[in-house]
Amino acid sequence: MINYEEELKKFHPSMDVNEAEDAIYSRDLTDVTDILKEMIQDEKEKKGKNVR
């Protein structure tokens, strides 16, 4: 039978996983919301220039 407590004591997270996690979370990734905000801002600026 497996002794889960003993197995947990032996567990060490993989360094690759931690490094990948740091790389993923440290990046400033653009998502759909950011793109939509930029598009809306561009349209507002265009409308502001066309109104005289």
C-alpha cells in the first residue's frame, strides 16, 4: 500500500515548471480586452478629429 505522507515528503517540484511559470507571469501579454480598448480609443480619436 502507498504511504502518501512519505511520498509527499519526497516530492520536489520540477525546476522547469517553476521557470516556465515565472516566464509566463512576468510577460505583459495583450489579450482581447486590451485590443478592444485600443480599438475603441482609436475610434474616439478619429471621431474627435472629424467633428468641427
